[in-house]
Amino acid sequence: MANCAMITITKGSVSAKQLENEFRGPSGPHSTWRWFAKGISDNVFQMRFPIAKKIDDIAFFAGMEMRIVPTVSFKVEKWNANAGAKAGLDTAWFRILGILSIPLEKMFEHKVCYVAYLVALPLEVDKGNLKRWDFVRVKCGYRDVTKVPAVVEGVLVFHFYDFTFQREVP
């Protein structure tokens, strides 16, 4: 998506149709390019350009004013795939204690991921640490890693266990 841009309205308000007309004018009456602005959120639009170089040329400027609606100013940036995201994902390594009641011959990566999934999104398991007696290390993603609960109750192999999560602070 090198030829897609994110257009942010910095001052004023404009519709997608007005934004399309703003870019349709300079390309000339004989241009066959179909300008289409897609609204992503309030005052943020996605637009595809004929070539990626045109985005680089326009994105050089910090802000521009529209010719059609002079009270509106906007800026053009390269497309960011995370544009509509609500929040980012924090990551941290956690030590999980309480998983040791499982026999080592039944200790598999998918069971550790299941336990980690009780509180966060498991991203990576320290396989070298998988057969340790005291704890297992898992890299987890969470909205805010400081708010991961310390103790969680979960079912594993038809029994309830309390799992303790300790965040490793670098």
C-alpha cells in the first residue's frame, strides 16, 4: 500500500466528497484516475494516489489549505496500517508460578500458553525454561502490563489451580 495516504484534517471540517474534489482538480479534466476518500475516523481519511512519489512530495509539507474550502487545512502522511487502532499492545516477560503441579512429561508449550492466556495474550514461551521446577517464563502482550493480576485461578487437567504472575522488570 505504498500509494495509499492518510489525510488528517487539522482545522475545520470537510466531507469525503469535498476532499476527492480537492485532489481531482490538479490532476486535470482528462485524468482517468478515480479519486476516492474513505473516512477512517473523525477528520481522518484514507486516499489512494496514482503513484507513491506523489505522496512523498505532498507529505513533505507540514500542512496545506484547501482551495475548495479555504477555512480547512490538512496534512498528508504515508499510510499507517495501525491508523484505526484503539491502543497499542504493551509487552513484558512474566514468570508463572503454580504451573509446577503438572508433571514435567506433560508440560507442553500449548499448556503454558493456555495459562498465560488467562490474563494476557501469550506471544512467546521461553522453551529453555519450559522444564524448570520453579517457574516458566512467557512473554505476554497486554493493554497495560502493570495491571496484570498477580494471582489468577484457572482450570488445567480437570483441576483448579492458582497461578501467580510476576513481571520481570528490565
